[in-house]
Amino acid sequence: MDTMIPRKKRLWLFDLDNTLHDASAEIFPQISRNMNGWIAAHCGQEGKALSEAEADTLRQSFWRRYGATLLGISQKPDRRTRQFLEAAHQFRDLPAMIHAEKGLRRFFQRLPGRKVLLTNSAGDYAQQVLSVLGLAPFFERIVSIETMRLSGRYTPKPSRRFFQHLPVLLKTKPSQCILIEDDMRSLKTAKITGMKTVLVTQYLNRSHQSIHAYARPRRKTALGRPSYIDVKVGSVLRLVRCLAGK
């Protein structure tokens, strides 16, 4: 990683799900069921509900085409999209479903620079997860999917327009931003717009198309390090080694 960025000027952009915690274990399956239930009830033709299989197929097609299922529902903020987000993030006992490594709080205490959470999940959900993890005090703000809007339209990750606008929103320069993320598309876009990139691999390839919120890659392989990835780590905790003495 380029260490020429002054420590105090570094802006760390952390993804949430499958970066800071294992969302594939319980949370993504529940979100998928929630999404499928809403899509089945609201996205059929002529008032006819979709089957569970039809809803699941449609949800996955939305995610593949747009990068966020929400964009398949509506690209404009409206009551329909708010209802979808609320329905997608309903949990009986969210704290019990969160699985994360020990040592995250200590890691963030040692990490110099500003920290912002950048997630395509709903803001309330993101705040709850950070609180359970004990990480909320370390983040100056949460940029959730509700706030990823330009010209009245949702532009969530991996939108290039959004990544170009983000440094302006956060009052910094692209060259001072470091994105830590498990999604290759977002990392590629961030690199194109001048940011540094860190790929977290620990939770990759754990999601299955049929039940999880994110579609599984076609085949499970050990990823190399594409040119748009500056650093590849198994866990965010490994960043401590990368930054040792820098």
C-alpha cells in the first residue's frame, strides 16, 4: 500500500457485511428470505404474487444487473423503496446473529486516520451492527444506501458516479481514501477513481445463490491480486501488519 498518505489524512472507508463481520452465516440468509417475501408480494404481474423460486430468481437478477437489489425495485427514493428496505432488514434477534473476530475494537483503536462506514445496507441496520460490535465510536459517519443518491436517484456501490462524488461529500481527496471491501466490483471502481484498495477475502465464496443476499461466484477459487487491488488480506486485523512502522 502507498504509505505516502500522512497518517492523520488517511480516510478509511470500511464496508460492513462480510468485511467487519460474517454476514453469510445468518444475516444474509434472513435478508434474502425477507427480500424474497417482499418481492413475491409486490413484484408480480396484475396483482398476482410470485412463487418463492420466482422471487429468488428476480432478486438475484436485480443484484447482478444493478449491483444492489434496491435498484431493481426503484431507482428513485419513494415509499416503495423505504418499505422494501425496512422489510429486508427485519430480524428477531440481530445481536445473536452477528459473528465477528475478536480484537476489532483494539484494531480500530490503533488505526490512525478518519473512519467512515460505506455500506449498501440500510442505515439503521448498520448502526445496530456497529453498536453490537462495539465499533460505533470509531466512525465519524455512516454512508448507507439511503444516502447514496445523486440527482434524486439511488447510486449505490459500485456506481462510478457515486465514487467520484464521495470525496467531495467527505471533504477529502481520492488519493487519501482507502477502501476496505469484499466486493471486487466496488474495489475496481474505487481504484479507477483514484482511491487505494484493500480486498478482504475471509468471507468470500460462502454465500449460495439460492438462499443468500449475494450470489455466489461460479466457482470457488483462491483469488489472485488484480492490478486494481493494492493489498489483499484474509482479515481486516491483518492490516495491522501491513501498516506496522508506517
